[in-house]
Amino acid sequence: MKVRDIVEKLPERPKKSVFKCYEKCGLPEMEAELEPEVDREIIEFLKALSNPIRLKILKLTRDNWLCVCLLSEVLGEDQTLISHHLRTLKTLDLVKERREGRMRFYKANTERIEELLKKVEGVLVGYE
């Protein structure tokens, strides 16, 4: 949808203000296309990163395979909480899981993280 189409839908007072600015300084660009939609995958990725514990888990497991008990100790959080966050990260394919006997080890899926960061960059910087 173009800016001009959106401005036309505004109540009279804000519409006048926008047109006044446009006439004075050329802003906003009336023919610019506005697309507010963002891929759900990007939204879920950013939500995952917004939690400090999940972000710390990804940082700690960037170069190391770590088990829940080690992550719990380093982060000073309960193992069940760490497991919950790891499930969220696994669902989004942000961590890899490796089983050794009864133990499970986790490592950040850096390839997937890079892929999603490039998508975020494309949306925010403008080359989707």
C-alpha cells in the first residue's frame, strides 16, 4: 500500500498535517510502498533471542557441547528451567542435540542462526 493511500484514510486534521509536511519538506514520500508484514519465522527467532536465558544458552553453546546440568550451574538457574528454554530453542532449530548414553548435550546451530540473522538484516536494512 502506498503512503498516499494511507494518508487519504486519515481523519482530516492529521491528513492536513501530513500534507503540510509533504509540501514543506517532501516527507513522507507519498509514492513509497509500505509493507508491515514480517515472516513468522523471523518473529519467533527474535522472540527467542529476547529472553536473556536463551541468549546466554546460545552464547555458551556456540563453541561447546554442554549438558543441562552444566548450563544450569553456569547460569545459576534450575535445570527444569534450562530444559524448558532448550526445548524452545530446539523447536526453532537453534540448538543441536547429541545423546551420549542417558546424557544429552546441546550446541548452538550457528548455521541456522546465521541464516535467520541474514533474514532479519534483510528485513531491517532493506534487501529482503
